Amino acid sequence: MIVLVDAPNVRRSLWPNLSPEQLVALLGRWAKREGAEAIAVFDGPAPEAVAGVEVVGTGSESADDWITRRATELDEPYVLVTSDRELRERAGKGAARIVGGGKFARELQALAESPSA
């Protein structure tokens, strides 16, 4: 399953905020555990990718616009991770599931804190 992650939204859902690198590292561990194809989309430049995560830096395009465009191109089910209501409206119509950024960030954080992680 493809998981489109609104990276700025997820990383700012916790305090202190996750760094872009922390988010990608945690997302890589989560994707491996879940057998998911994660795509983390960042406004502007992006950190380095890790195994299991495609990392997209959008340059001058917003992450929301990139995610919306990619979602419309998908012929397969996908999960959208964001708490952004506008993005949910724009990109979530074809989603099999929508997960809030804060909920997802807490799941990633719990995975990092578990002894078996």
C-alpha cells in the first residue's frame, strides 16, 4: 500500500517538532514493519532518503500540490497522512484511508520508544 505523508504536517504535530531527518528515519522503520511504500513529501528541499521511504522535495511547488497531483495519478489504493483539512478535501477523495498527522506522529514516536523497535 502506498502511503502519502504530508511531512511538514506530521513533523509539526509533536512538541518538540520532529526534525525532517527524524521523521524520515522513523517512517523507514514504520514502513518496514507495515510492509508499506511510504512517500514523505517536504516543501522545498528534503532530507536524504532511507530504505523503504521515497523522499520528495518539492522545490517551488507546495507539498500539498505535489500530494494532490500524485494522488490523482494513482490507480491503486493509498493512505493519506495529514491533518490539513484542505489537503484532505483535495487529495483524499480516492484514499482508502486518511490518518491524522498527530495520530501518525504519535504512532511513529511509540515505535521509536518500544524496546523491540
